[in-house]
Amino acid sequence: MKIKYIACLLGLVFLGSCDDFLEEEPLSELSSDQFFSEPDQAFSAVNSLYRNGAPQMTDGGVYSGTPLMLGAYMSGFFTNEYAGQELHVSNTQQLTLNGDNIGTYLQDRWRELYLGISRANNAIKYIPETPELTDAQRNQLLAEAKFFRAFSYYYLVRWFGPVPLTTEPYESLENLYLERSPIADIYALIEADLTEALNQGNLPTTNMVDNGKRITAGAVATLLADVYLTMSGNPLNADRYADAATLAQDIINGEYGSYALVQHDEVDGAIDLENSAYNKLRKGDASATEDIYIKEYDPEIGTAVYARYSYPVALASEVLYDITNGAYQPSDQFLDFYDQAMDLRAQERQFFHSTYVPTGQTFETAPFFWHDDTAIFETARSGKDFAVYTYSDVLLIAAEAIAMSSGVNADAVDYLAQVRGRAYWNTDAATITSELSGLGATAFVEEVWKERHRELVFEFRNWFDIVRTGKFPVSNTPGTITFVDAVGHTTENGKQIESKHMLLPLPGPELQRNPSLGSDNNGY
């Protein structure tokens, strides 16, 4: 009886006010034109991009690792102790991945990246119409939104190749099922977004640490230089090396801020290993001089998971975390990339470690670079920021791009020597420079690739470089690296890389949801 009464009452209400109801905006949510009605709302829309879309690719779970580790697993150079239960890990390691057996995992990444793009599209459309924004604020916010839209597309195109391209917010049910756009079109948008952000955004030419951890001109320029380098290789082969070289050198020369490599501390003329450059970077939250683009974490708001990866499962009882996981354990062959005697990065408690100092217990090598003293021993909550792009990236981009566009000159040698010289701490800098100066372009570029694999291991560049160059690094003698064709190479897991593996499969759920994607999936 009561249900019938309520139904009748609701019917009378709707009959009496139907026209008014249809004309009113829903009270539970704001439409775009309502939301962008004051400056604070425009800032909120852009602020959300700092944690959605591309920035989510550095987030992860204790067991699953982070999305950017997928390539490391595919290469066979890294493993995860929970590979048995994490199917995206085991199937990528064994190169048995497809859109079904890791489809849900890939669908989550697809959804996250397109959600970031959707939010960026919304901001880009409505920020120009937001009242009371100053021109400076409007330009800044548009530049930040375009940076994040470009970054999300950059992950999508490198992982999946041709993907749907949309630059408008979804405000109706029309055109929901988009076809995939050519790779060249995706890169054209990425380049346009970043170029406009750099040239029209009036972003500050300072580091992110001193800019409230907001995007700077240096962050935009670094991403664009990396995009040019990637466009120059597979699969686009667009030869944008000269553009990459020019932009990277502009960064080095201080046009977009003052950056430099952190240097080792010395005691009595010898390097203080506890305060080497690598340990100084490890101990600090973020480096104002070396870290160019960072993902911000906070122990009270959004914690970083990386400290958990610095110890294997067996050591969980020795630290404050309830669970640790060697989600990024390097193989012996990868560790052989480093000269164990000459390269400081290979020394215990620099890049990696394998001994728990308080007890002397040994374990499978894990990243010491992510060891967070406070989180491990005091709070079990890490707020250490994650460096997505560093000054090392810029130096190595510049060295390779210069050699490829204009030959091996003094600048290219200097940039590579800066990175290698910091690592080879007992080798005279003049010796390093001399050895590099005598190389031809092909040999020099391979030396750059070697340092990229060694130096940028915690920025997860390895697999992207394998795809871009088509070359797989192999160490036949510890401390040395040679390169072989990636396609056809057999990984440490005994699995042969096929051409289809240069991309990830499209998520099965997305193929079912969007019939316009077609069935071609790079051979999967």
C-alpha cells in the first residue's frame, strides 16, 4: 500500500513539473559549461591531470608492479616474484601475451589513458571560455592540459600503434566508436600539443621543485625532445634527429631552466659512497637540478609503491612493510651490462643491492635506488617523488641525435662523457672523452644506447629503446654490450621475439566494445 502511494505521488509530481524538470540542469553533477564558470574550477580540472592518464603509468600495486614494467618483463631482463599469480607478468615474460589472457590488465591501462585524454580535452575546450582567468593563467592551464594529453597519447601510440584519436570531450552519444588513426596522425597531434605548450604557454623556465611541482617549460621541452627521438626510429622512421638535437641542446644550454647532473660527495679526495650522486638522488625527495619531470607522491595523500620493490618477499619480516615484492628484479645478464669493477652503478648499495646490512642476510638483487629509509624502517609509507625524466635523459638524447643528424662532434662527446664519467668514477675524464672522440657515428650511437640501458633503468626506457632502434642488447662478457636484431632474438626465458611483439595486443574487452577498431591486431 505504501509503495503504491509513493508511486502515485511521484507520478503527480512528474506530470505537474515535467517541462520544468527537463529544462533544469541535473543537481547531482555539473555540465562542462557550468563547471568552467570560475578560475578555481579551471585549475581543478587541470590539477586532476597530474594524477590521471599518463601519470598513472608510474603507479602500481605491491604484487603487479607498475604498467611501465611490462616492457622490462617482455625483454626477459626483469622478473616479478609474483609472476605466477600476476598473469600480465607471466604472459609477457613468456611472450604468450594476447588481448585475452592479459586483456583486463591492458583494458585498465587503455581506460586510464583515455580518461586522462578525455579530461584534457574538456579542459582545452572550456578553459578559453572560463571567465575571470587572466591571460597568463589561461595560457598556463592550456599548456599543462596539452602536455598531459600529448603524454597520454605518447604511451598509447608506443604501446598499441594506431589508436583512436579524439580531441573533443564526449558530450553526446554520437561518434562513440572511433576507428584507429594512423601512427603518423597520433604523433602529429603530440607534436602540435607540445609545441603549442612550449611556445604559447609562457611556462616558467625553472625546475619543477621550485615551481610547486607544476609543469615547467623544461618538462615540456624534454618530453618533446624524446618524442622527436622516438619518431626518428621504428615504426615511424621520420628522421627528426635534428629537431631532437636542437631542443635537447636548448635545454642543456639553459634556455628552459638550469639543470645539471648531481655530483658525488668526496672525503679526503675519495668518493663518499654513502653520498654518491646515486645515493643523494635516492635519499632526496626530488632533485631540483637533475629531475626535470616528476610524479609527485605524498605519504599522507598518495603514497609511492616503489620502496616495497626494493626488497624481496623474504625480507618482509625485517622491514616495516607487511609485504615486499621483488617486482623489478634484474637478471644476471642485465647486471652484466655493468662493469662490476669500473662502474659505480654496479656497486652494492648504489643502483642495486643484495645484502640486508643489519643482519648480513643476502637476497636476489633488487633496486636499492628505490630504498626509502623512512618508509622501510619507520612509517611503511613512502612519499618520495618519482623521476619520469631526468637531465641524464636530455644529455643522452642530445648525444644520439647530434651524432645521427650531424656526426660525432665535441658537444655529442661531452654529453655522453658526462653521464659515463659520473658512473666510471675511477676513470680519468680525459680518457673517457678521448675514447669516445675517436668513434664513427654508428659506433658512437651504440655507446649512447649502452648508457641508456644502464643509466635509465629506473625510468623504464629499455623496451621502448629496443622497439625504437630494433636492436636488442646482449652481454657476452660482463661489462660489455653488443647489439643484435630484436626480432628473432631469443630472450633469457628462451622465447623468441616476433615482429608482433613490437606492440602490445589491443585489449580484448575493448575490441568487443568498439567494433570500429577492427580485428587487425599486429599479428596477435
